[in-house]
Amino acid sequence: MAYQMTFKRYELKYLLNKKEKEEILLAMKPHMKLDDYGRTVIRNIYFDTENFRLIRRSLEKPVYKEKLRIRSYKPVQITDPVFVEIKKKYKSVVYKRRLLLPEKTVMESFRTGEPLPVCSQIGDEIQYFREYYKNLQPSVFLSYEREAFHSLDGSDFRVTFDENILYRRNDISLGSEIYGHPLLGKQQTLMEIKTSGGIPLWMSETLTKHHLYKTSFSKYGSAYQRMMEAAMQGEYCYA
């Protein structure tokens, strides 16, 4: 199966309640179709420095920010492929570059500090990122259930709905069970609109009709803020 390895697009986020999600889905029905994968559980390991330099910088809302994570769409064994991703944002445009490698190869590379066994432009970018920030380590495990829809007109316009967003700082493995602390309230959904161009008129009209406005919600950023709040209260275990 061929996977897209580079992305350049806008990503707009909206926090929805149950009724708002139903209204959006109703408006989408003539224009969009659920991906072949249906509803998937996405697992992520975010890497950061010991003092969380990357996410602290991101929360300052600079013009340019970046992050590195490992992602899978199912619980993995050591021989299963996983994505190593660099995600950058510059002036509202998101750039994503990723590689697909066996889980054991990726984790061993980060454990030892040795470069990934890949000779490519994306591999070079990932290696430069690691050398620049030095001593990156697994910082947070983040999971969520996703429904992804693509446009029927053949464009790259996509909409995703993420629910049951959980984070934890222990048991950081893409092969582990799904559990952790929730980042959303009950019956809340994080919707993301992803497009390299404009938003279709029907979607713009739907957002306006239901008074839905963009949010700057960041999964990793929200997890970090919760962790810091817990630390301030003396709760140093983030199980």
C-alpha cells in the first residue's frame, strides 16, 4: 500500500459538542465519504527534550514551530512498520514529512542515538532535527479515536473527528493498551479541516450557520499543561 510521505496544507481545528458534530456530519453527507479505514485508534509517542523545550516553544505561538513523533494506526509488534514524523508549522501552513520503518528499528535508533538506517532527504531532515535538539526522549503517549472523511470531488479536502483523546507519561509504547487521562469533556469532539486550498462554500456556510469558530487546541500542548498543573499540585505520577 502506498502512503503519502509529505504534506503541505492548512489544518483548522474546531471543538464540537455532540449536536454540532451531528450537524456537520449531516452537511458533509452529499460531499464527503468515510475513509476505507473507517474509525481507527491512533497511537503517538511525542519526543522532546528533558525540559520540554519543543512544546514550551510551541505554546508561545511563534511564527515557526516544529515537533517530532512516532505514530501507528494499530497496536504494533516490533517488526510492524510505524511512521516517524516531523511536523512543522510556519505562518499557518503545516508541513509534514515522514518515514515508514519497523518499530524495533525506530525505537533502537532513538535509544542509542544512532541515525535511522535511511538514506533520503526526509531521513536527513529527521537526523538534523535530532542533532539540533539533542537527547530527545519519549515524553508523552497520546491516543485517540479518529473518523476520517475525504471529499467526493477528488480534491485533497479532508475532515477528521478525534474523540477519546488520552495521554499518559508511563508505559510509552505503540504496542500497549489504550488508557490514560482524558483531554476532552464528555461528548466533545475535536474536528480538523485539512486542505491545501480553500474551504468549500458548503462547509463555510455550515460553520457560519452553527457559529463554529477555530480553536488553537493542541493535543500535546494540552497534555503538557495538564502535566504541569499536576506537578504544581504535587501529583508527580502521571499514570
